[in-house]
Amino acid sequence: MLVRCVAQIDGRAARMSRSAFLACIDESRALSRAVQRYLVRRLYTAEQFVACNFAHDTTQRCARWILMLLDKVGREAFVLRAEFFGMMLGLPPPAAMAAAQPLNRLRIVRYENEELRVLDRDKLVPLACECYEEQRRFVPAPG
């Protein structure tokens, strides 16, 4: 295996062997196109992540990532481990936890004991950097 995949949000997942996956791509033009679109979006997301971490402060990045999680998860509360939160923000875990504190104080989110609950999405949106809207245009949420 070239990479290790870790699910951070509870839900369903599946896996298959590399050879089975490649065989499916060979058999289905639709799947092949979907995988190509996914790879382009994944590359864009990685590039955006690096640029965002360089250009914006931690509160803006924190708001952006929380909004992105909301879009993908589709619910207001979920477990978010400090290590993963730190990776998302490009910070060590204690600094990531500190980045959420202004949002906690404003009662926009509650992040404690590794559970994140969004209390007011409408107040969170203007705090996020412009990368959030850019990301949404290029990589729409599921559904």
C-alpha cells in the first residue's frame, strides 16, 4: 500500500485491491472519468491547502476547515481529534486547539473533549477566508 488512509469522521467505508480497482477502471469509462475528476480536485485541494496556510491567519483557516467539514459530513456535531485538526490547520495539536478558542468564546462553535459542535454556521461563514468559497466552487459538497 502506497498510503495509509485514516477515517476521521464516523461513517461507512469500503476497500478493494489495487488490481480489482484498476480492472474496474479499465472496464468503465464513466468510472475512469470520475477518478480523473477526483484526482484533479484532490490536487487542487492540496495546492489550496498550502496556499491558505501561508496566506491566512489561524482563525480564518479554522473557520474554513470547519465549514468544509460541515459540508462533507452534513451534521453539526462530530468527533474531531486534536491531531487531525492540527494537520488540517498546519499546526501542532495544542496550537490547533487554541485556534478554535476565539470561535468558542464567540459561541459560534463548541470544541471540547475532541467533539466539535457548530452552534451558528451563519456567524462562521464571514470569519472564513475566501479560500472556502473558492473551494466550494471547484469542489462542490456531496449530494
